[in-house]
Amino acid sequence: MIEILDLEYIYPESDSDFALRGLSFQLHSGESVALMGSNGSGKTTLARCLNGLLLPASGSVVVDKMSTADEDQLHEIRRHVGMVFQNPDMQIVTTTVEREVAFGLENLGLDHAEMVQRVDEALARFHLSSYRQIPPHRLSGGERQRLALASVWVMQPSYYVMDEPTSLLDPKTREEIRNFIRVETKANRGMLLITQFPEEALWCERLLVLHDGKLVFDNPPETVFQNQDVLKEMGLDVPIHTELQAYVRRLGFEDRI
Amino acid sequence: MKIEFKEVSFEYRSSLLPTHQALEQISFQIGPGEIVAIVGPSGSGKTTLLQHLNGLLSPTSGQILIDDQDLHTQPKLIQQIRRRIGVAFQFPEIQLFEETVFEDVAFGPKNLGEDEAKVEQSVRSALKLVRLNYNQYEDRSPFHLSGGEQRRVALAGILAMNPDVLVLDEPTVGLDRASSDCVMQVIQTFRASGKTVIFVSHNMDLVATLADRILVLENGKITFDGSRPDLFSNNKILVRAALTHPQVVSWMQSLAEKGLPVRTDVYSIPDAKAEMDRVLRSDL
């Protein structure tokens, strides 16, 4: 379990005040949780607190009983919490697709055969096998996004924190991410999915809504999306089908559709 | 401005890697006042195509004509064209680098040799287009803005050059509704003044809302060039090119399947509501 308790964060070198103002929630193993919020609401900052890239000003983030405040545990915490950044170029560091996927594994002390096998599996899983020797910069945006995900998946983290991982994917591949979330949660991994697409929040069991550094909702997505006016006020949309359905209901024709 | 591709092919070549044919025999013409969306699976050549539009890449064979002049036979033309075709690649905000928003947006106009007063005027009108208040933002550091504000500053930097054509690669990725709406408005305003917009997106709702015309790229080839209704009623191409229906369309289709006589070539939420009003109320 990742347990976030009264988490506060203040941007360094900024005159503005809190980025996160006292958040508490839990992400359990085997659970999928979506996180929505307008630009500047603190989503990415929150994500970066979950594996100790950022440390809270007060409150705590505890991953499987390890606090991110404990420097000796950070290495282990980062093995437990796999981060997929919004822009894949922020995390790609090597010169070929194959090396990129092997990069994290190299520090785990695996024997060669196992490493090769795991890299092969990851490349196949994310349809990258034919690009092994290609430099990542030669891939398309969507392919680089799959590469970033493959490099995290290969490490078998206990939790995934994914910051808009579908943003550059074509609609078909986006559906595969939905399936990925289902498979990984079934394998008892925890998922935090940051998204701008309300339709993607429906893939998850819970939806957290962040506004101005505070947690406004922590409910099943269907429940949250009944509050269309409140969400619009915060600059967020409900799924298009939800909005159209609500409109039909308001017209009094629900029985017709 | 008229842009014409004549049988443009492009190969990525390198001594270490197998040659990759990224574009094959691409031909099209885009005139002023058009909004053209380019869609297709990841890796189909969309970004490579955009990189040809301002001479960042040159074709292995074929011609690119800008107002009937061949872009690659006259080196000087490429310099001119880069002023007139503004390009924002994916996540353009990572290229913000100046200390203040003003300096960042002013970078292009200053390079064009505009005098101080003219530069300020260009910056003011560009920031206005992306709906950032000049007085509130001019002195702020671009690095302390939200992702949505940064994207808008990056776009303002391009608009400040007053280009004739705007080329955008996934312009709304990562943006919330307010910033997305702002980008959509920029695109529509731009076209309304008789200029051209070419954008790449995987977001079919965005494509359906904005595009006058859609090009589908598959494996480096154009496999469709036509209107929204023609594309979104063509299931064969949608499936083959890893595309989906816009959500408004899939909603209307589900009503049609239930026997309601609604049109399915409806692309925006207000239009969908109006169409449901019309049909549900009329056969009371």
C-alpha cells in the first residue's frame, strides 16, 4: 500500500504558496485509481512525491512501510514505484531501444540469460521487437511512449504511477493500455493513472480529483461524474457520453434511448 | 499560401541502420483558409511529414512547392518559409528558455529585426491570442507556470512571428479543457483570417471538431484525403488505420441503432444536443 497522509508540498523558489495542501489517500495493491485535475492543480507534483523525487514539506508518503523521508529507503522505494512520465523524452536515456529496456535491469544483478529473456518479453509485450537496434529518437512519439512503459514494466514494480501515458498513442493502442491496467491490477499491482481524459478515468475503480492542491473527490468515477457542474467549474469535463446521457435525462426522454 | 507535395518520398538513411522508408509518394495540395488534420497509427510518418513543411527534412525524391516555388532548389527560400510557416512540435514548451515570458515570446520578432515598439506590439497581440494577460505574465518566469500556461506561451512565441501557416503536432496533448479550448480557438481564429492550419492528432474528437479536411497516413502513404463525414462513415479505413469514431459520433450511432432517426454526421456536443432535441421532440 502507498499511504499518503496530510501531504503538503511547497515549490522551491516560488512566491506562490502551497502546491499541495494536506492530501490524504491510499493506493492499495491490485487497485486502479485515476487522478484528474486542471493544469497547475498539482497532479504531476503529487506523482513525483510518490517515489520520493520530491519530498513533502510536511505529512508523509509511505510505500509498503517505507517512508520517502528516509533516504536509505529511497532506492528500494523507487524499485517498488515505477514512474511513467508524460513526455517520454524526459525518461529515455540510452542509445537503442534494447538498451533502454535493459537499462534498469542492469543494476539488479540478474544473470545474462534472464536479462535477455526479460528484455525480449518487454519488447514483445509493447510491440517494439522490430525496433531493437533503433535509436529512440528515431521512433515516433507513440512508440517512445510505449518504450517508456516497457522500460518500467520490465522492472516489475509493485505500483505504477503513470502521468498521461496514452497522450501520444493512437486510439487502438490506447485501448491496449486499458487492458494493460486490467492485467496488472489483476496481478495485484497498484495503478495511479493521471489523465486529462474522463473516459480513461472510467477504466479505474476510483477517481481522485485535485483542485488547487486539495483533494476534492475520492469516489468511484461514475459517482464523481454526476457532479458535472462542480467539475466544469474546476475546468474539468465529464465523459462525452455521460454528458449526452444526462442531457437526454433532463429532456425527460431517458426511456427512449 | 499554397503548399503542394508532389510525389514526396523520404528515407531515413544511416550507415549503421537499415534504411527506413518513412514517406512514400505523398501528393497533396493545401490552400489558404483550410484546417487540415493528419491522422494515422503511431509511426506512420505524420511527424516526418510535418518536418518537411518547413525544410527541417528534405525529400529523398519528389518536390515540395510553396506558392509554386520549389522549396529545395532555392536555399534562400527555406529561410523565408520558416518565417511564414510556424511549427510547434510535440511538447513545444520544453523549448522555452528565456527568463521571462516577454523575452521568450519576443525572441522570434527580435530575430526578424523588428524595432522595440513593434516587438512589444507583436508580443502583446500573441499573448492576447492565447488568452494570457500581458501585464500579469510578461515578467514571470516561464518555468514557474503550469503546463497549460507553458504550452500557450510556446504557441504565442510562434504566433508573434505572424506566420501564414500554423503547423501543430499534437497541440492539445496534456492540456486541460480551458487550455485545449484556447488552442482550438487559436486554430479557428487563424483560419478565419484566411490562413492555413495543419495539425496532427490522435484525438478524434478534436479532429472532428476542427478539421475541414483529413489526411490519413498509413505506413508512409496517404490512404485517405477527404471530409469528416467521408472518413467517419468509412469503417474499413478507421479500423485499418487504428482510428476510432469521435465519441459524439459513436453516441449518435448508438441512438440510430436503437431506431431513432438521428443524423450521425454530428461532431460537437452542442450539435449533438440540438439533433437529439429535434428528433426526440418531433416525434412525440
